[in-house]
Amino acid sequence: MFTLRRVVVPVLPPDAEPIRVLHVSDLHMAPWQRDKQAWVRSLAQLKPDLVVDTGDNLGHENGIEGIEAAFAGFDGIPGVYVNGSNDYHGPMRKNWLRYLVRHSGGAKEAPADLDTPRLERFFREGLGWTSLNNAVGSLTVKGTRLDFFGVDDPHIGRDRLDRLTGLIDSQQDEESLDEDASDAERTVTIGVAHAPYRRVLASFVTHGAQVIFAGHTHGGQVCVPFFGALVTNCDIPRRQVKGLSLWRHAYRTAHLHVSAGLGTSIYAPVRFACLPEATLLTLVPAAR
């Protein structure tokens, strides 16, 4: 029951052309999941202006084969991505009732056992996407410049928020020579992370993000009708476990979009009252 959500985000400068952003997350792909691969592949027909992938693409030691099949046809569509913990570590059998008590985060000492280099080569070289794993980048889409910054997965302590200021300053120093006031006014700043921990969202807002993309939560995965998610697997409030909301910090506000994602662990292949989803966000000019 793969579902495409559609939302509108009023964030662009006045008179800017709308920008359509496809947000995909948490595919947790296994090679035999042909239906999921075909559905994701069909999203290329939407002809989005930008793809944002917020990680946990892999869900099996051979999951990269399914990812390559799923994103066939996306070459030529600009994109950015960050990794999630399951892009490094394969799924494990565990007692899922533990999620009712605490989230599963924390640094993992075990070395990566998935083919993360092949995944990143496919995204960077095969599709031409930009890595935002503790990195910055920029794209001009339909006349609006999009400045990005992102972090590697906070859920396992791979984020380096301490580097963000320096990275952003370096980017701005390089671009300031060619930028005039009108260019700055037509810029939108976007933060990207896999797991929407409060400390990450607060830092992103402090650093000027106007829109933030994240995944990780699976929308709760198992929800109760009329109540919602039981858990978020991080410290974000349950009411913001999926969809579009506002994140406020230090007198600043950003639009936050958390994807409920498209997959589950192969050891817990169950969703209840929480459909697997991708989202097509249309960025439009903000009201004056």
C-alpha cells in the first residue's frame, strides 16, 4: 500500500517558480522486494525538480542491488542525500518491545558490514547526487538557489554539528565574491538529517535552515487509530513523528518534514495505521 503524499510549503522568495521536491526515506531495501523497487522507480515519472533522500536505504547485505533497481531512471534529476545507521549496519533480530521503553540510539562500535561505498558511489556518480553527510552544498533550481547543509546519522553519533558553522562560513566565503544582494534574497536554506533529534533540529534552525528534511521514525510504524504513534525512536515529540510541521527554537522557525518512510526491518515487516510513503513537496513563495 505504497502511498504518495503531497504537501505545499510556503518558503520561496516572492515571484519564485514553484519547486517540486520528492522526499524518500527508510527504504530498508532487500533484493527480493520487487514491488517496492517498481513503485519507487515509477516516481521518476513525476519529474520532480529535486530529490531528497534521508537515509536507511539498505536493509540487507545485498540491498544495494534493489536500490540500484529502484532508482533506475532517476539519473539527471538533481538530488541530495544523507546516510542512516542501516546504510552501515545490517538488520539484527531483537526484541522490538524495547522500543516502548527507550529508543535504540547510541554509538555503535561494530564496523560497518554493508556496502556503503557502493551505495554512495551509485548516488554520487550514477545519479549525480550530492552527499550532505557532515557537508554542505548548493543547487540552483528554477532560478532559486538552494543552500544545503546536513549531518551523518545522529542516531549512532555520526553527526558533527560542531563542524556546521565552519562549513557554512566556508561556503559563504566562496560564494560571496559572485553574489549580490538580489542573489541572497533568492536563496532558501535547507537542512537534511536522517534522525530528527531535538539537538539536531535546534542546531539546524540556529544555522538558518528554513526547511528541514528527516526520516528515521517510520511514522511510529505501529500506530493506534485516533491516538497516533506509540514511539518515535528518538526524542522528537510524537505529534511531529511524520508529516509537515513547524520547529521553533531561539525565536526562529523552520518548516520540518519528517517522512514515515517506505520500509521496515526485514525482521519486523509490519506496519499498522501507518502506510509506507514518499512525499512530493511543492515549495511555493511565502506569503508577504
